[in-house]
Amino acid sequence: MPPTLKLTTNTFGRLRAPMMFGWIFTGHQLGASLVAYVAGLIRTNTGSYDTAFIMSGILCMIAAVMVLFVGRTAAAPAVAVPA
């Protein structure tokens, strides 16, 4: 998780990073639970995990292609908040 936290801090700044990291983590956990549930439904309905594995592989390939288009931007400067 430290690389994700570092990327979040670089992208959103030190003030917003904790909240954004919480949302990223929550989204990751909700997505993981949903995919596990759907894979179980597929297994129940078809008797095999083959369809779930194929769908997972296709989604991974799509994600890999999408990563190629992610732009790199300079980190936003930290804003000082008066005490």
C-alpha cells in the first residue's frame, strides 16, 4: 500500500491524500467483493469458473491498454493552511 499512498499524495497533495486514499481503498474493497460474488454466481449457474476466468482475463487486458494512456503530470504544490 505505500506505493498507492505515495501516488495519492503526489496527485492530490498532502492535505487531501488521506481522504482520497480512503476512497480508493473503499472502492478497491467493494470491487473485490462484487467480483467474488459474481464469480460465485457464474459458478452456480454454469457449474464452472471458466467464464469468470475468461472475463477476468479480458478485463485485465483492457486495463493494461488503458494504463498506456494514463498521462503523467507534475505533482500539485502543497498549500499551506494558516493555523
